[in-house]
Amino acid sequence: MIEVRNLTKRFGSHTAVDDLSFDAQPGEIVGILGPNGAGKTTTMRMLTGFMPPTSGTAKIAGFDVFNDSLEVRARVGYLPEQVPVYPDMTVRGYVTFWAELRGVRKPHARVDEVIERVQLTDRRNSLIRNLSKGMRQRLGLAQAIVHDPQVIILDEPTIGIDPQQVIEVRETVRQFRTKHTVLFSTHILSEAEQICDRVLIIHQGRIVAEGAPATLRQQLQPGAHLYVLIGGADEAQARNLLEHIPGVQSVQAQGEGFTIRTQPDVDIRAEVSESVMRAGFALLELRPVAMTLEDIFLDIVGRKT
């Protein structure tokens, strides 16, 4: 459904996207992950025809994004990071406006269906200026799918909204799988794990890893990360105790405690508890640390320097 080959975008001497190649199959949700500035948004803008590439090709449903732009736009729904809305329109008026622009037949029935799908039925007559950011994100999803596109491209759809709204947006995106191919951009690996079938991890405009989310987390973060807070010991004593526990690869200070990296497939929690007690100290906190993709990249860079 999506075919990208050697896609490159340069801005002067800066290469934002560097020789990118990947595919996305019908009914698949593919995540594009990477830290801010990795080239995710630039890639999406090229795929939606908003921006020409410097070189390379991209096809949507067999149509070239650049030579068959109108055919591609008819088959793509796009939600940019900043949702383009008209504050003085109502929810229903806005979605109807997009349906008519997209040439939807019987737009009124389709508009009601889409508004219900994104859970905005009770706000259909509200002015957009009175909607929360989360509701605006769902409204953006509505305009992206109102013409029932084969491909939906979403750029950071959950950024800046509260946890409950994040859950609602994620659930809506999951439902797209049955009828659409979805390209989903985020910088949070845990989010991709909950939504995506496959992820592409981009760093400095290039794909550095590709595969199922759980597999990639294991590749990038092979050992577990634990946060430990010990009472009754000074920093030197606590660090020395933790560094001598079998299976510990590294110990880094974090706030009042420490973050421990362990060897792959090694569970040291029982040993940490026993070692702290044997030393006569108190184990005040022991918990796993969930790392964002940005954290993992910074950690990898730190280990290479």
C-alpha cells in the first residue's frame, strides 16, 4: 500500500531524510519512531505531497506521490502535528466542510458516522474554539478519515493531551486497522508498542532499526532498568553495594537514588533486596524504569562516547 524507495530530502547542506526505504501493507499500523528532529515529520510531508523530495520515490496504492499527486491525495488522510481548524466553525460544520472538499457522496450521513466514530457526537454543535486539545485531535482524525482513505498518516496524534484523551485517541487509531493502512509517528516507544504492528526507528534521517515493537525494545534496551532508593547509606556506600551485585552492568545516580542497568534476561530484584538488608540498610524503593525512545538513544550515544 505504501512503497518508499531511497527517499531523500535536503535543506541546503542539511540532510533531513537520508535514503529512506520501507513498505507498509494493507491493514497494517506502522510506527515511525525517533527523537525530535529525526526526520519523521519531513517524511510524512513528502508522502502526503506537501513537500517534494530531493531524490527517491514514494507510492501510495500504486500511484506515485509526486507524478500522480491528485490520485494519491484522494487515497490519503493526513493529521499533521498541529491540527488545522477554524475556531468559529462547529464540529459538524468543520467535518462537513472537509467531506465536501473531498467529494464525499451523501456527506451528511458520512459526517454523522465519522463524528460518532471519533466520539464527538455530544459536541457536534459546539464551536471548535470551545474544544479541548484532545477533542481537537479527535476532530483532526475525523477530517483525516471522512473520505474513507486507504492510507491514514498521523503525525504525533497524542502529543500534548491528557492521559484519558491519549487512551481515547489510541483506541480510535487501533480501530483503523480493519479498513486502512496507518502510518503513525511518535517519539515514545511504549506508545508504539500499544498501537503498532511494526515500527521503523529513524535517527538523523536514516532507519536504524525495524521490526515488531517488543523485539526492537529488546534490541535497543536489552537489559532491564531499575530504580533503587536505599535508606541509611550515603551515596558512595549505596553505589558500591549495587555495583557488586551479580548481573549489574551499570549504576547511575538519579535524584536521591540510582538507576541500574542489568544484563539481558537477568532478574536481580531479589538479590538487590537481600544485599541491602544484609548490609543493614533499608530498601525504600525498587521499581522498573520505562524508557522513552529518546532516553534509549541518549543512553546508546553515551555508551559509545
